[in-house]
Amino acid sequence: MNNNQIFYRATIQIGKEIDYIIVRVFYSDRKKSIINMEFYRLSGSIKNEGFSIPSKRQATFQEELRILNKARSIIRCDIKKAKNLIKEKIKEAYCEEAKVCLKNISENMEE
């Protein structure tokens, strides 16, 4: 496993509905000043009704994650701040009231 990447399992809860997401975080540059966060929605019960991607524009982060089940965000910051950024991006895709629980699963992965 690349030591410059971290994997998280996110559990998102809104009321009684739950979604599960895997997030991969890694540096995008040699200076280690830009992080890339890849979100993969695995399964869940949170409804995506009312979402669509209009053909006249690029999909938003929310539309990519909720409809296409994957999204990416790139930002200039230290990887140590990734956990808070992940929570912010998930709330952007779901809602501010969403309960987000993150677990670092990198330690459990074999090389």
C-alpha cells in the first residue's frame, strides 16, 4: 500500500436511512501540498429522488456522488486536515443535518 494515501469508511445517517462511502485520500503533487479525495458510494438506503444531471452543464459534486456513486475533490491543504474536509464534502452532497462517522481503514489493509 502507498504510504501517502489514507482510506476511510464513511457512514452517513439521515433519520433512519444510511449510506456507506469509501474515501481514498492522497497527495496529488510532489510538494505534498495538494490532496485528492476520491469518494465511492457503496450502498445504502438514502433516497436520491429528485436528482438529475442536466446536459447543459457539468455535474456538481453532489450530483456525481448521489447519482453516479463516485466523485472527486482536489484541494490545496495538508493531508492531516482531510478528515474534516471529507465530512464537509459529504454534508455538501447530503445535507448539513447528516450524521457522518469516519473510520480510518488504512491500518487494516495489507501491503
